[in-house]
Amino acid sequence: MKAFHPTFGRQPWPEGLRVLQVYALPDLSAGSALHTLFADLRKSLAGFPVVPVPDGHAHITLDMLTHVPAEAIGDAERRDLAEQLRAAVAGAGPLVLQAGSPLAYRTGVRLDLHPDHQLADLQHRARSAIHRVSGPDSTAYPLGVLHMSAGYAAADLDTEEVAQVVHRVRPGHAPFTVRRIELLEVYWRRVPVDGSDVSGWRICWDTVAAIPLDDASTAGSDGPSVSC
């Protein structure tokens, strides 16, 4: 396992960059199975140089606008993006999914998601909406198997050792529901890793528009919601 460094599309993420992205956000109420799974994974990763995903940061990346930084996308284009996304996801949800098992991968720990066919359809709807507003060259984010990250490596690690630790977390699966997507202005900041002398990356964002999946014809709560 190698230290994680964020990427802007297929390129290294420049320091201080803010980027518009579209995320599907899970219900993560206190005491829910998914909330418990994330908490147990954080405990299992204590002592490793890994930045765990805290409450409020769990997300499924659907797409990223990579043609320009967020500061170059004005209010009118942001409103158009939000409206096109609302129209595109009409009737798509809510989606009932299962997270797990946790997997140690190249730069961290992630949760597999299934069944994921409706989620993949949601991703393609979001990309089509972005292309209608910003053009077909606006998204160089590589589409792959959808997942939720649970932790980002801050240094090189023994992948097998991490895999064994997260595999012992029980229960290793959690049902959850996705009821909304959000258009977000995303950035990363360096944070210290508890109990070590290294630092890693934590994702942060400001919400541009929240778009419900169960009634996409009704405007979501647009505004300055912040997560970091």
C-alpha cells in the first residue's frame, strides 16, 4: 500500500485547488449499521498511518469536473448544473445498498458496494447532465467500480497486514440508503495522523446544491453547507 495523494482527473491535485464534483451521499444517522461499520473501521486502523474517514465525510464519487478549477465556474453555470442534475436523476431513487466487505487496496481502505447497477446508472445520468452544461470534454475522471473510501494511507504500508485487520471487523457489512446527490466544491487539506509523525490527506467540501433522489422535481437545499 502506497501513500495516498489526491488526483484531479488523471493528474496530481495541485495544492490549494478546489474542484466541482458530484457525490452520492449515504444516510449515516447515529446508531445505523453503516455508522457503526465506519466507527469500527476507525478503531481497527488506529496505530496505522492512515487518515480514516470521519462521520460526515462518507461519500460515493460519481463524477468530477476537470476542465477548469471550481473558481472558473460561475454562479450561472453552477445553477445550470444543479438543474440538469435534478432533471437527470428524476425517479432514480432512493437506492438501497449494502457496504462491505472492507478492502485494503493500493492507497487505503474502501468499502465495496452492491447491488451497484442502479448506482452505476445514477453515475451515467450525472455525467450526461454535466456534459449538457459544460461539454463532453469537461470530465476526465475515470469511471470505475463504485465504492466508499474508509481511510487514506499517509505512508507506505503492508497491504496484507491492513487487509487482515479490517477483515476482522464484524459485522463487515452494512445496509444503507442513498436519498440524495450533491454538487460540491471539493478540496483537500493536510492533517496529522494520531500517534505518528506523519500527515495525510482529508477531504473537505462546500455544498453547492443538494438534490433529492425521491422527488427530483422539487428543488433541494442549495446553500453554504460545509464539511471538513
